Amino acid sequence: MLGSFHGGVHPHGNKGMASHKAIEPLPMPQRLYVPLHQHAGQPCDPCVTVGQKVLKGEEIGRSDAWVSTPIHAPTSGTVVGIEEYPAGHPSGLTMLTVVIDPDGEDRWSDSIAGIADPMNAEPAVIQERIRWAGIVGLGGAVYPSFIKMTPPKGKKVETLLINGAECEPYLTSDERVMVERAKETIAGIEIMMHTLPTSKCVIGIEDNKPEAIKAMTEAARSYNGIRVQPMPAMYPQGARQQLVEAITGKQVPSGARLVDIGLLVHNVTTAYSIYEAVVHGKPLITRVVTVSGRGIAKPANLETLLGTPIRNLIDHCGGMKPGVRKVILGGPMMGLAVDNLDVPVVKGIAGVLALLQNEIVDKPEQPCIRCGRCVQACPMSLVPSEMAWRAKVNQLDVMPELHLNDCIECGSCGFVCPSNIPLVQYFRYAKLAIQADRRAQKKLDMDKARTKAKAARVEQEKLEKERQKEAMKAAMAARKKAAAEAAPAEAAPAAPAAPATETVAAAVATDAAPVAEGAAALSDAESKAARAARAAQAARAARAAKAAKEQA
Amino acid sequence: MSQTNLLTTTSPHVHDGDSVANVMEAVIWALMPATAMAVMIFGWTALLVILITTLSCLVTEHLFLKLRKRPSAVADRSAALTGLLLALTLPPHSPWWMCVAGGVFAILVGKQVYGGLGYNMFNPALIARVFLLISFPAQMTAWPAVNPLFSEQAYSLGDSIAIIMTGQSSAPELADAVSTATPLGQYRTETGMGKTVQDAMGGKYTGYDEVRAASGLIGGSLGETSALLLAAGGIYLLRKKVITWHIPVTMFAGCLVPATIFWTFDPAHYPDPVFHLLTGGLVIGAFYMATDMVTSPITVKGQIIFGLGCGLLTYLIRTWSGYPEGVSFAVVLMNAVVPLIDQYTRPRAYGQVA
């Protein structure tokens, strides 16, 4: 029985503009700009050089980190640059990008080959293939899929959920993949079920896509464990927590992974990409992008090489009509507005939208009138209004109590807010500010530990010096004494001189002992503290370095 | 190369299109039938009271925002709504200075000193009514009888202006002759002197029956009277999803459930629940006052507690306090505990173990 989730909103679907347009390949662009960071996790390092010829499907970037996936050449051609290039990132910053001039031959690398009998292959082989192929969650999270396909030891995936909700308005790329590539997608799902392994799969599709439901049901007919579940159209049905709750009735505990409750969610196009990678050996170098919005002359669903500037897609669709106010990468609820049409299509971009004034929000923020609509709309059952005003006045210490970190930034609250408060923006700010605070605190702790360690070290050195001074003084005194004793006995034979020297040494030792002992006792306690401080400092430095690296 | 004419504001990029002004306007429209009825049954004086009060609110809002060097928010309709709501709680012959004092107080003390729209703790219209009730008890409880427009005994426009501006009509003996008590006032005064409800209601005030009370043909504040038209506007607001059912329904329940219980056990001393529903400000309070978004809880659970509290306090005040009518006090008192309610009724967040 299909359940539901709390809250949610009903934005106008606006899918009709592109939903009936069959997927068509976008003609080869003049130049491709392939960013080396198209996934969640570590960016790739380039593994080609400028001037090098590359073949289609060849790796051009890889990373040694676990949470990362390789980047491949989308076509054959020449690497003409490895440089910083604008990227579809909120900061507007550039990103290290491999620039490729296609040679027009579009020739595959020789190493491209499918796995002969995937349903009998070792899961590890398929997991490695998925990693190599650079497949990431294509619903937008772009988390490397092979990690999700490798359940941690002792955990079992009972049910695989396939997300075909596509609840973002305007977007139809998943829908077209399901309609036109249902068989391949189901085959991909079968491979995933074999790999995990699991015997149960539910494909959730919103009921505003009857064609997709029909095609997928048809294709899944001959498979026992796969069921297509139509769901009422409701945003954000396709967010993983909401999908899980709607289909299974369970909530994912805060902070837990899906696999902890025996579930796994993959986007439907990800399943298709896994099929392509495993059966045909093709890495993820293209994706279907919906080009739509009332500012687009002829909306379409384009099979696009990754790295194609969005300008090419828009031009192919007849260009922008006059009066376009926003160009969005992704959907209108969570997508990113850009003002630069040179940014390239990357793995996570399911749509390029050009919206006119009457399609967007462009009103000044007004005071909150506490109408509570955001509370009703929040699919995570949070209190967005309170989180926003507290963020506004920097009351960040109460945020854990309000579960700020559970906010999925779906934008439902902002969608219904009659005062046009950019609520999600406040939450992003608060999350980042808390992160920054934590980092500053860490640095402060580190500095403190360092200062303390230094003080201890200085103290110890001082004691050490004093001890040496004492020892030297004692030695000197002993020597003088010995010399004075030795002087009258000058006439004596040389033999007794030896015991005298021994005496001196013994005297020195006896004199020095208490001092040394004291120093040792002192330095023992001191050094214990210092050692602990140094160890803590080293650990913190390592963590900070790791965080900084992740941040970068 | 960036195109500067493209906006890069943050997601979500689409909106359901509703605005604060829309919300306020919907409430104003919902009040229109009852307002028209008020003018019909009380004549030109009612119209003057409404105009003067609303205008005072608008002017105060405009001037004060100017003083604070803020953009004028008169366009958001919230001050107009406050003015209208306040006017509807005033007696039909309220003198002009009382209307102005109320309007200025509502906006200045009720709203702007807190920081303007969205920051006020109390419903501005009700806090102003309470202020007037305490400051000018005589004027606030002077109830002329129903005197419909275009009827024979109706005041002319000139008479009406004279009543409002000078407190004197050209026919003072007429004004005196028709002054009366509200059903609630009647009941409290008479039962206070030891009479039963039946005796009390059968006394000087003979106009009370359910039909007259529901349609509005009884004495009282301008907007208190027509329970039917007020409810119609309330249902319009529910249908338009400007308000939800939680506060009105629980407020009715909070007042009428105890009323039913007491009436069942002792009908001689406690009037029936229909009497409580149709007289006084319960209907306008439940649909328009308690539902004021700024001053009511933000969560559903909170709204239910709030509504019950408003209803229960209304009944307590009506039955045992020194005032015959308790809606304003009840709502204002409950307004004060809204922050507390909000804090303790936060919904259980997704994925949190109960």
C-alpha cells in the first residue's frame, strides 16, 4: 500500500513542453569543456597532457580517493588545454577543466568492452566496472554509485528503490529515458539486484507520467522481483527520504544511512547508465538533458556529451526568446541560476531551463507573517520560519535542536511563502556558518594546544639547562677538589691516581643525582602533558588538513 | 562571458504566487458581506465609524513608517484590515475621537512599536478594542437599537455625521429612546441580580430570538451581529485556504462544549450554547481575530491548543467575570502565550525517534 509523506507542495508541472519530445542527439560541439569534478567527493587529477590525442571513453581524470570517480573523454580528439574554466557552481568560481577539440571521428577507445555475462559475474567485478565508468547518482546528488552498490559488511539491502519520480517541474529527461529505454533500464536494475544482491525492487514513478509507467511495467513484466509503483504527483516525492516514506512507510532515522534500514535508492537514469557500462562497457560520457521553459523556442530532450556548453543546447533548441530572466541548471525548485551560458553540462545536470519573468519569483522579501505555510509544506517536518529568523540573527547554537542539518533544501517552504522569504538561502547560510564556526573552533583548539606544548617545551629546556649547569658546577667542584687532593700526593706513584679519578666520577654522580632525579620527575609529568598535547595537536592538524582538502 | 540581465537569485525559482497583500485582501473581502450588513442595519453612522477607523490606521501606518524611514507598507493591506476589524468591534455610534484613538493605538502600540508587520505580539485590532473598552467604558457599551438604513426611523446622513462628530443628533430624544443592551449584557446584568435566564431574556430586551441573532438584527458592535454573514466569509477563507479549520473549530468547541455542559445541568442560570454562538463576538473572533496569523501559533498542534484556550477563556469571562463579553480578552490573553505554545509544539522532525 502506498503511503505518503508529511508536507510537500504542488508546483505546476510544466512538463508538457518537453514530455512528448523524443530524445535526440545534440550535434557534436566545436569544443568540449570537461570539468574534473563532476561528482560528490574528491576532484580528479588530470591524467592526460595538453596536445595529447584521446579516444572516446578514455580516462582523462582520476583520483586515488575512495569517494571519487574517474572522468572520461566524451569523444575522440585532442586535448587543447587543461585550465580553469567557469563551472555551474553557486560561487561562480572556475574549476580545473580538460578542454578537448573533437576530431569528428568519434572513435571509441579500444579498451571498451562489456562484461560478457553480467548475471554470472562476481559482484566485485561489476562494482569495479561501475566505479571505473564514473557513474554517479544522476538525480542530482552525484554521489559515486559504486559506493552505494557496495553495502558495508554486515548490512543487507532488502529492497532496492528506483527513483523515477522526477518531481522537479519542467524536467522530463528521466521520463524520456523510461519511455524510450525501459528495457535497458530494467536490465540495468537486474544487474544492480544481482550485484547487491537483493531480490526485491520497487520503481516509484509519479502518475503524471503514464507513458513511463506503462513502458516500465511492460519491460518489468518478465522479472519477478521488480514492481512499478505509481505515486501521486507531489513535490518532493523524488527526494530519497520522501520516496522511502511513501513507498515503505518507514522514515530514515536522522543521520543514518539508507542501508541501515535495509534500503537503497538509485535514480532511474543511473540504472540505465549502469546497464550501458556493464553490458556495453561505456563510461558515463553523455546524459539526457531537458531544455525547456517558456523562454526556449523549441523545447527538447537532448542526448548531450558531458562538457558541452549550455549555449549549444539552447541554440540547438532555437535559442532564447526575448525577456528571459533566469537560466537554470537543473529544475526550478532546487536548480542553480546561472548568468553564464558557457558553463558546461556535467553529470548532475538533468535540465537547462530558460524562464520568463512570469515564471519566476522576483519580489522583494517581506516580513514573516507567521502564516505557518512553510511548516505545513516542509517534508522533513521542520519549522522553517523559526530556523530562518534564528539564522538571520545568528542564533546558531539552537540549530541542532531545530534539526537544521536534516533540511534537504528542497525549497518547498520558499515556494509557499507569501512573504517571498528566501528561506533555503538562510538555511544554507546557517549550515555554512556553523561549519565555519566549527573550523575556527578547531583551529583555536589547535593553537591553544600548540601554545601549551611550547610552554611545556620551554620549561623543560630551562630545567634541562639548569640541570646541566648544576652538573657542570658539581663536576668542576669535584675536579678542583680532586686536584687539590692530588697536589700533595704528587710524589706518590701513578697507580693510586686511578682510584682517585673513580672517586671524582662517583662524587659527581652522587652530587648530580638529586638534581637529575628532580628534573626527571618534573620532566616526566611535564612531558606526559606535552606528549598528550602534541598527539592531540597532530590529530587535529590531520583532521583540519583533511577538512580543508575536502572543502577545496 | 556573463549576461548581466540574467538573475542569479537562489532556488526555489518558482513560487505559488501568493502574497501578503493577497492574504490580507482575501480577509477584507471575506468581511465585506458582514460589513455591508452592519451599514444596512445601523445606518450611516456605521459607515462613518468604519471609514474613520480605517483611515486612522492607514495614516498612522504611513506616517510611522515614514518616521522609521521604512518603505510605506500601506499597499500590503494589513493596516486596512486592522482598521476594518477594529471598526467592526466598535459600537455603531462611536464618537469620532474614539475611532481615531483606537486606530492610532492599534497601529502604533499594537503593531509598529514591536517592529511592524509580523512582529506584534497581540492582535492589533483587539488590543486597541481592549484599550478603548478599559479607557472609555461608557462609550464602548452604548448600544443604540437596530435602526436600518432607508427605514422610517433611520438617521439622515447629516444626523449621522452629527452623532459621530459631536455626539448630538438633531433629535436627541430619538437617540435616547432607542438605546438598548446587547443580549449578552442583558443576560449578565439580569442574572447578576438573581433572575433566571428566561426571566432575564424576556425582560426589557424582547428582540432576541435565534433568527434575528443569526442574521444580525440585534444590538451590539458593528460586526458582531450577523453570525451568518460572518460565517459565510469564514467559510470563504477556509475554501481559499487563507485560514485552516483548526483555530475556528477548536475555539467554537472551547466555548460551546462547556456552555452545553453547564446549560444541560442548570438551564435556569446558564444560557444555551446557541445563544453563546450567535451573540457577541464569538463568530467574528473565531474566524477573523484568533486566526490572525501573526499572533497565533504556527504549528497545527499549537493552533488547536490556542483555539481551545480562546474558546474556554471566552466562556469563563462571559460567565463569571465582570465583563459581559470575553472574546477580545480571551484572544489577547492567548496571544500572550503563543511564543510558549510555539516552543512546545514543534512537530517531530522526520527521522527523529519519538
